[in-house]
Amino acid sequence: MSKNTLKTTRKFGTFLGVYTPSVLTILGLIMYLRFGWVVGNVGLGWTMVIVILASSITFITGLSASAIATNIQVGVGGEYFLVSRSLGMETGGAIGIPLYFCRTLSVTFYSFGLAEAILIFWPTDWGATPSFALQGLTAVLIILVTLLSGKSAAITLKAQIPIMILVGLSILALAGGVLTNDTHAPLMNASYATTDSGGFWYVFAVFFPAVTGFTAGIGMSGDLKKPGKSIPRGTLGAVLTGAVIYLIIPILFAITGLLTIDQLTDEEFGLKTWTSVALFGGLIVIPAVWGAILSSTFGSILGGPRVLQALSMDGLAPKFLSKLSKTGQPTKATWISGAIALLAVALGSLNTIAQLVSILFLTLYVTINFSAALEGLVAEPSYRPKIKVPWYVSILGALGAIGVMFLINPWACLIALIIVASLYIWLRSKSLEQQWGDVSVGFWIKVARYALLQLKERSIYSRNWRPLMLIFVKNIENHLSLIKLGELLGQHHGILTLAHLISSDKTITDAERRIIETEMRMKIAHHGFQAFIEVHSVADFHDGFVKISKGHGLAGLRTNTVMFDWSHDKEGQIKELKAIEALRKIDKNVILLNSKSGLTQRGKMIDIWWRGQQNNGDLMLMCAYLLKLNRQWENAQLRILSVIKNEEHKIRLRKGIMKLLPKARIKASVHVFVHEGIFKDVLHENSRESDIVFMGLPQVNEGDEFQVAKNLDVLCNGLKVTVFVQNNSMSHSLPILLKVHD
């Protein structure tokens, strides 16, 4: 961070940095140009409903933002910073990018309003004000504001004090003008005379940007001395101040006898609703209007570039946009924001921009409220906000914002949500690395805790069985077929953990372990695999199998299946067979892979050699079924093959298997061979071209390891991929038990 950044950030207090810009943005454009129009179209009663509904949404959102702000060290970026540090970079970026455009469009919105306020002096003998004059003056104002805002934030914020005094005097002048002249019973009836057939929600959409100004102070988060203290006080104070004033002004417009219903509902009458009623006419009102709207415009042009700066600092926007000028302003981000605001002039009138800004701000409010609700629900030990908001209150605010979005414009609501979701998916695909924790981790821990507690109270029956696999690998590249097989067996149905064993008498450090784990994650991601990663230091590779497998897993999700590759040397094979026998004694299923040509991408033939011993057929059938659940293998033909020594048992064995297959709801062809010779010959003759061959792995008595290893090698030779299976925990666990013996 540069010296300039250190000098200029965290500079302002609550009143000047948060409350003043927020209040002036609230008590600005809409109050002067459209409040009379709102009352004239919907009447006093519905105007009060609009004010209370809009203020309630913003107040709840202010509470949610305050809760988050009092729990973290707030930096530059305002609402984007709060959301990204709560829900993560992807969600923060998904809302931060629309937030930036929302702030930038607000520059256009307020510039339109200021131009409209200035053009009340358009000479009447020149005719009606042409549209090019309004858009041209708006463009000029955007250029001037952009140029001035790049100089100094301090000058802009300090200039707001006299503007606030003028605004206060203009409200008093309006009240004085109403009360010193004729009044009548409040105007209660809704006319919807100039709402373009949009009705109540059209009026609400035009009014709603009036209350969105409370976020102006949050947008200056990086320039506050104590943001955790200033944001809650300044924001909530501004919302309450605006709500009280907005409940008073409609009453004044509803009872004054100085304005007709036609004048109130006339959009072009705009500011004249104030100047025609207030004491001293426009002498106080017009300077106050210009100052308030100008202040709001400066607030937007200061806030937008700071969001872009924060996005740049987090790597979500080009790095050059985070560079600051000598005065501490993100100048380049400001120029770009001004250019976008200038292009938005082509969108048309004030009301059109108002609806667009409303939808974008509401999208932001949904996310802020959801962030606070999730923080409250997860309740991580680190979440200790000074302002505590019940999660259901924040959820109510989020639902209210979604509801208002839909009622304002269903299509705009849908498009806004699609944009945010698309941005999230896109950012998620970028595999962004963030340097902070977020609530999503805590959320999934809470979900996992709940799930594990539920499993604790329940027994796992045959219909619930799924592979919880531990795969031992020395390196990724040499075990791709093994990992691919584990992925195919466990995809969407089980849990796959890769255990990388380092043969060493010295325990590796946590730093070394993290480096290896990171490298492994990158490698498996490159190959398209999904798995948990573990790194262990063991004195002996094969003894490590047993020690790690014995206690592996958590509560109701303990590992039930261990997988590894069949060694190519006799010493390694003998050690593996001893390890397998030890795994059998602790009830771990074993899957042993021997791959000569590598596991094919799309299989056409799966063979299961059933020999009717030790119940290994249960697990082989389940593996074959799980394999066929994958799209690449769904069309593969499944064959169950067996060998007997006499013709008498052939028909009985085949009928027994065929009768049980429908009960298991597994489709397979059954082939029984009569052969009195060596099993290897039948195996190779029938399965030489098969893509994968499953065979049972027998129990091994001590001292027989060398001969068993030799026999297994003989069986593997000549086959593409052989999978030896030993079922040590699935007895009576499948709905089918193929206990048909030779």
C-alpha cells in the first residue's frame, strides 16, 4: 500500500464521513422533484405506505450492514467489502460489479435531476424545454462532476455542511409556506394520473431511490477513521432522519391549498411544487436543491470508483484501477466511471434511470441482508458484532427487497438475479484465491455437524451403503487409473480421499504438508478429479496403510473401502497382502487395481468373475453398478461369469444367479462354463478384450503371501484392467446375496 493511501484512508468521522453524505443523498433529488408527484398520484395514505415500506427495507438493510461492519476491520469498497468478507470473493464480486454500475448510473440519475432543476429557468416564450437541452446539460454536469471529484474527497465532504443547512432551511420554508396559507382536508384519493399505467409500484419505483442514499456513507468506508463505529451510527441515524422528514413532507403537500391536483401530478411541474409553496419562493429552495443534488452526485462519483478500486485490489478488475493520485483519489477509476455515466445519458429520462437504479440497489440489499442472516445462523465463534440483528429480521429484509423488485418490474427482477447468478458462476469457475475466511466455510461446517449428528442417531442399512474410499498414492501421475476408478465409483454417491504417503522417519512440518497438498489439489483439478487430500509421513509405506485406515473418517462417515495399486515387485506385493489381511481384521473393504493399458475413458464391457466364495460378489456387483452410473460407462455390457467342474451344477448355478439379479435390480448377462482345467485359461479366453475385470481377492494365510502374489500376477497377465475385490464389511449389506456355491 502506498504512502498516499495511508495518508488519505480512514480520515473522516461519523458526522462528516457517513451521516452527512447519507442524509443529503436521502433528502435530495426525489424529495424536491418527485414528492409532490407521488402524493398527487397515490394520495396521502398510500404515500405513507410507500415511505414506511421503503424505509423499513433500508432500515433493516442498514442494521444488517451495521452488524457486519462491527464484526470486521472494514476497508475500501463499502458494501462490496462487507459482502465479500462475509460470503466470499465470488459472491462479493457477483454483487460488487452490479454495485459499481449502480453507483455509476446514480451519477447519471442525479445529474438528470440537477439538469431538470436548473432548466426550470428555461424561458417560457422559448416553448417547452427540448429533450436535447435536458440531456445536453446532464452530459455537461457529469463531465464537470467527474473532473472535480478526482481532486479531493475532503473538499467535497466539507462543502456538504452549508448544503445541509440550506436543505434544512428549505424544509422549514415549505412548512411555513403551507401553514401560513389556505389548507384543506388531506388529499387521500389515488388518481394514478401520470403513472404511465404502472400504478402503485411504478410510483414506488420512482420514489425508492430517495431512500437508497443511506449507503453513501458506507461507500466511503475506506476513508473513515473508525468505520466499525461510524457506519452503524451514521447510517442508521441517516435512515431514521430521512424517514421522519419523509413522513412530514407528504402531509404538507396533501393539505396545501396552493397546489392543484393537476400541478401535483405534472412531472414537468417538478421543483415548482416547492417554489410555489415555500416562503420566499425559490430563494432558499433552489440553492438547496442544487446543493443537495450536487452533493448526491458527488457521493456517487466518489463511491463508484472506490468500489472499482476495491474490485481491482482483490483481482476482480484490472490492477491499474487501484492506483491512487497524489491526493489519494482513484483517478483512473473515476475517469472510467464518468465515461460510463456519460454513456448512460442515452437511456432517456429521469424516471427510466430511477427504475434501473431501484432494481440494482434492491439486488444489493438482498445480498447484504442475506450475508447478515447467514452470519447469524452460522454463528461462528469469530462472529461477535456489537450490533446484533436476529437472522430472521435480515431474512425479512431480503425477502422484502426481492418482493419489491418483483412488483416493480418482474422481468427486471429476473434479469438482475440472472446477472448476479451468472457473475457468481463465472467468478466461481475462475478458482479465485482469497486471503480471508468467509461465512460459507462456517455454514458448511454447521451443515456437516448437523448431518453427522443425524447419522449418529440412525443405523446405516443396506439401502444406505455407499463407498467411503481412501486411496493411497505416492504421486498423482503414476496412479491416474486408480484415482479415475475411485472417481467413477464414488462420483456423486460416495466420498473419495487421496492419501499421499511420504516414507520418512522425520515428521514433515505443517508448512511442508500444505505445500504438497496445494500441489496435489492443482494436479487433480487439472485432470478433472474431485477428492479430499491428505499428506502423511510414515516410516513404512505398507504399515502406513493399516495405521491410517484404522481410524480414518469421522463419526458416521468412517472409511469403509481402501484402494491402492498392485505392486510390480514381489517384495512390495507380499507387504501389500499382509496389509490387506490386517485391513480385513478391521473390517475394511479392499480394492486392488492392476492396470496394464490404463482405464479406458468409455467402457464397453465389464466382467465379474463369480466364484461363490467369501461373499466378494456383493462388493463386485456394487462396484460394477456404480461404474455404470457414470455417463461414460452407462452403455457398457455387464457380464457375470463363473466356472464349474461338471455339467450337473451349471444349470442350477445359472438359474440361481438369474433369479437373484431382478431382486437386485441389476441387468447383466450370465455365463457359466464347465472346465476342469486351469481357471486362468478360461479367464483369459473370455475376458482378454474386456475393459475391466472384477475378481474376488481371497483371504491370505500367513506364509502363503508369496504363492498368492504369484497366482494374482498370473491372472492379471493378458488382461487390460483387473480389479481384485475383498468384501470385509458388506456382508448382508446388499439386497442381493449371491451365495450360490460351486
